[in-house]
Amino acid sequence: MVVDCDSCEVRGKACQECVVSVLLGPPSTVELDSSERRAIDVLAGAGMVPKLRLIPITPVNTPEVA
């Protein structure tokens, strides 16, 4: 998993409550492997760290105007 804060829809609004900011400070991009992601999920489930609040921006395809 690659966490790119520049492509997060809630960047700025939710950074203070995101586990990435809590653990590493506000980075531009973070890469988490599956075991790191599971560890964060377990810690968040136990209330020890905030959950990952990443919401990737999804490009909207709009029809081109001729």
C-alpha cells in the first residue's frame, strides 16, 4: 500500500486524526507493506492510534466538449 497524502481527499481536514501524522508527522508519501498495514489496523482497533483516514482522490471522467 502506498499512502500519498497529496492525493488524499481529506488532506488538511483530517491530517491531525490520521495515524500517518501521529506516527511519522505529515509526510508527502508513505509506503506500507501488508504487515505494517495489519499492525496499524490492530493498533487502531485497540484504540492505541488513530485509524488510517486516507481517502484516495478518484479522478472523474467527464465527456469532452467538442
